[in-house]
Amino acid sequence: MIGSFECGNPSGLRSKCVPINQAKEHLMNASGYAAEKLDAALEWMLSSDRHLGIW
């Protein structure tokens, strides 16, 4: 999704921002992982002292 926005936007996206519920749905459909996995990963990123390259 975001890559499409950055690379010419063939899908007509309005923004490169993705609502969390849409990201969770995509994760479940693409990988079979439960939404709780995304919640846990986000919590880890927010509490981590490591620089993760996210701006």
C-alpha cells in the first residue's frame, strides 16, 4: 500500500498513512497472524530504546 503511494500511486491512494485497523486486517489476510501480534510489536517498538529507523 505505502509502496504504491511512494511509487506513482497506481491505486489512487489519498495518503501513505494506513489506519491501524486496516493494517491489522491486512496482516491477518496476508500472513495469518492475529492482530494481537501487531499490537505486541507496536508496544515493543514504542517501549524499545533501540533506534528502529522509523520516523
